[in-house]
Amino acid sequence: MGTGYFFFSGVTNFGDWAEVIAGLHAHWLWRTLLVVVGMTSYFGAVLVVRICLVRYVGVPRNDSRRLRKLTLIPYFSTKLLECAAGLLNPIGIQLVWQSALPGTAGAKSELLWLRYYIPKGTIPKRRLDSIDRSYVWIAVAVALSLVFVFVLGRGIVLHRYIPPCSAQKFHPAPI
């Protein structure tokens, strides 16, 4: 997610990194740098994830059913959660269309295609048994998802703007 955001900000000139480079000279060069850094770091992160999926989770390269289950369920679950959280944001549906869907759909797209690009020499380093279902982890995930949607989705105000005319009412001049 963090690596793809460089790419997203460079291509769209939207988001946090677009704001960081907004006032810099040779703006086109900084945007190009964001795109290149985003593509390079994203590819590196995907390479690490796909190798680890086989080696440490124990998924054989040719077990397409299990690979699909381990990648598609998280991909679509995150889309639903992020859209639900975006709908509760005070900016509303615009935030979902401009940021939540394109940014996260693109940033997590490796989950859709990484199973096709696992290096041939990658072999599991653990037993090929299934991952056990843990109701404790499911409960923790549900609790954190609710916090994500209903607290972070609505936004957290770090400070409030007080207009200059009303600021005099609250902050009297020193005597």
C-alpha cells in the first residue's frame, strides 16, 4: 500500500505526496521520480510477498485454488471495508470515488495477479498443511474493522479552525 501510493500520487498529482512536491521546482521531474520510485518499490514489495507466500505460508506454486483463496478474499474484503469507511467520511461519496477505490484497488492489485508470477525455483519451507481457522483472530479482525469503519472512516479532527472574527471573543487581548 505504501509503495503504490508514490505511483498513484505521481500519476494523478493527487494525495499526500502530490502536496509534498507541489511547490518544488521542476515539478514534472518530481512527479516522474514519484512514479519511478512507486513502480520500483511496488514491484520489490510484490516480489517479497509472493516468495514469502510460498516459502513461509507453505503454499505450493501449483495449488491455484489455495493461492486464489489466500489472495482474492483479502483483496475484496479490503475493498468493502475501505468503501464503508469512505462513505462515513464527512466528504462523502466523493472520497470513495477519488481516493478509496482507485488508490486501494490499485495499491492492492498485486493480490489479483501475484499468484501468476511466483518464481519457478520457489519451494515451501514448511509443511503443506492448511492454515487453521482461529476464532480469536476473527474476533480481533472484526473489532479492528469496526474501529476502522466507524472511527477512522468518519475522520479524526486534530484541530478546529476558529475564524478571525470569532477568535477575539474567545481570546481577549492582554491587559
